[in-house]
Amino acid sequence: MNEKEKLEKLEYYKILESISQFTKSEVAKELINEIKPFKYKDLALRRGELISAAKRLLIDRIYPPETFDYDIKAILEKSRIEGLFLSGKD
């Protein structure tokens, strides 16, 4: 069984579809559908910590702007490159 078949059996893509129903932005839906499972446990745990921090911000009622619908893919791609930092202009 290849990886795609395993993910289908686990209904991984259905889960992503369910998650994407909570967003208003098409860009966000695209990003959600591009999510891949983690291969390393420590990376998954670190991302979980970041999600917990974001959840605490929401609980404290520090919401992101609702009109946040511009395409941020280019900025996200730059942020994934080791040793590259975003400038204030980005």
C-alpha cells in the first residue's frame, strides 16, 4: 500500500476538507489542502506547541483581522528557507 492509499484509508483528505470548512479565504483552503503529515515526532510536537500558543491568543481574545485574505504564499515560502529572514517590507 503506497502513502496515498494509506492516507485515504485513514480518511486524511476528508479531515482536511472538514478543517477547510472553517475558513473564509480560498488561499487558506488551498494551504489546508496542501498539508502533509509529519514524518518526525519532534517536529509534530513543536508544531503542537505553536498551535497551543495560537489557541491561547484566541482565548485571550487577540483575534487576527477578518479581512486577512491576501495571498501570503510567497511570504510563507520565504519563511521556510533555512537562514532567510523576512524584512519589514515583506
